[in-house]
Amino acid sequence: MRSPFRSPKGIFYIAIFALLTAAFAWGTTPAEAFFWDQGTTDEVKDEEKLKGYLERAGEYLEEKRYAASKRYAEQALKLDPGNEKAISILDEVSRAIKLEKEEEEARRRQALDKRFREYLSRSRRFLEEKDFRRARAYAKEALNLKEDPEPRRLLEEIDRGEKDYISAERRSSKEKVAKQDQLVEKRRREAEREARERAERQQRISGYLQKAQEYLDEGRYSRARSYAKRALNVEENEAAREMIARIGREESLAEEKERAEEEARRRARQEEERRREAEREARERAERQQRISGYLQKAQEYLD
């Protein structure tokens, strides 16, 4: 009579028995061992990602790239809610952004006050030169910049001075001609001075914009923006505003490119990890198959 253990069904039962024997010898079931190993791998992945997010958040914070730093810190918090380092980075980013806005507002107010004082100074100078039209124009410009009693008083003084000047002109034709000649000469000198000042301002603006372009070409957006703002502080000009806008656009494109490259690297890492995992699983299957074959061979020997 043929032994039942020589049939395919018998061999299958022997293999199952051998596999269960090996599993219990390890102290766990094969399914538990597999899922425990998978869970450990996921935890390691999360820890590596968390470390990477925190490192990048810190680096971008040092480079004053606050949007990128905030984004990576928030990614870290998604992996580890309550992470103290991520929370600290977000707090520093918030303070830095707030401070930057306050500094920008202070610079804006300072520039506004500077222009206000400059207009008042020019108005007084033209008033002294009896150039009432230009004195009045600069006083009105100052008043348009800031509602303040000083330019209003100056406008009243200009009106009085102009009336007195007209009265004086009517009293003496000669004096009027002489004063007119003096005024023309002063205006000529003032025009020359203003032309020189405009040329100097334009030269400074061009220099700042050139530096901004150089830093922009190097991808140093903070430095480029700093020089563009200096050009804007010298005098309101469209070229500086356009440069600031272009820096913002190119910085956004660079960040998007960096995110895309980071995503590509992340996918490559994931693909490499999946390949290694597949190789590991293949080795484990081969080892299990080898052990099963060994057990089956032993079972066959004992059966014989």
C-alpha cells in the first residue's frame, strides 16, 4: 500500500507543518513577523523625512527664505504634531516676517518724511528766492504727502510774500527789473543744481539696479531685493519697482523648480527603497524556500 505522505497532498501538509514549526521557533507567526518588519521600516522612513524637513526649515530660516522655511516646518509638524523644534522654527519665522514688515513700514515712513522735509525745504528756498509758483508747488506737494499744519502755514506765508513782492514791484520798475534778473540767475543756478542732483540720483539708482541684477543672476534674491529697494528709496522710479517685481517672480520660479527637484529626488529615493525592499523580500522568500526544502527533505528521509 502506498504511503499517504508520498502523495502531493501529503507533501503539502508536511510543508505547512515545517513552516509552522519554524515560525513558532522564532517566537512569532510569519504574518506577525512580516507586518512587524514593515511597521519598523515605515517608522524609520518617517524619522528620516522629519529630520530632513527640520534641517531644510532651519537652513531656509538662516537664509531668510521664510516661506520655504515655514513650508518645511509645517511638513515636519504633519509627521510629528507637537514637535518642539518645528514649532520653534515657525515662531521664529513669524517673528522674522513681522519684523521685516515693521522695518519695511518704518523705511516707507522714513522715506515719506524725508520727501516731506525735502519739499518743505525746497519750498522755503524758492520762497526766499521769490519764486512763489515753485514754492507754492512744493508746499502743496508736501501737504499732499502728509496732512500737517506746517505746509499750510508755509502756503499762507507764500501768499503774503507774493502779495508783498507784487506791491514792491509796482513801487519801483527798476527794482523789479533788477530783482527779475537776479531771480532768473538764481533759477538758472537752481536748474543747473537740480540737473546735477537728478544726474547723481539717476547714477545711484543705476548702480543699485546693476548690483540687484548681478545678485539676481546669481540667485541671491534677498541681496538683489535689498539693492532694488535702495534704488527705490533714492527716488520713486518704475525701473526699481519692476526690478522688485521681477525678483519676486524669479524667486517664486526658483522655489517651484527646487520643489520639483526635491519631489523628483524624493520619488527616486522611494523607488530605490522599493527596489531594495523587493530584493530583501526576494532573499527572504528564497531563504524560506530553502528552509522548507530542508525540512521537507528531512521529513522525506524520516518517512523513508
